[in-house]
Amino acid sequence: MIDSAPDAVERLIAKLAKRHRDLAFCYEAGPTGYGLHRQITRLGHDCIVVAPSLIPKRPGERVKTNRRDALTWPSCIVQES
């Protein structure tokens, strides 16, 4: 879990930006609302808010897990680009 406090997000993005040229973010729609999206885009990075109900699932994948999301969402970002 990543802290969603604005100063923590800014520190994390700055740290990642030092190591990587292009950054793209996605997060699950939820209690942080679009404030996180606005902050990330204001810092100059792409950000997608994901509605979990719209992510394609294979038959039998009813259980939602953070691990499964972390493995699935990057491919969804690539498909959106």
C-alpha cells in the first residue's frame, strides 16, 4: 500500500522520476477520489483511474486481489496507449 498523502506522493514520484524517463500511473477508483489523479497529472505524468468492474476477467477469476490487479493493470495501460 502506498500512502496517498500529497507530500508522500510527490516524494515517491520524484524518486521514481530520477530512475525512469517515462512514468505512467494507474490506480483503482476509490476513496482517494480524483485528487490523486489531479496531483499526478499536475506533476506532468500520465494517470489512469481504473474502474475494477470494467477490467476484463477470465472465467473463474471472481476473487479480486491486489496481486492479480498489479499483474493485470499494466497490460490494460499498454492497450489504452
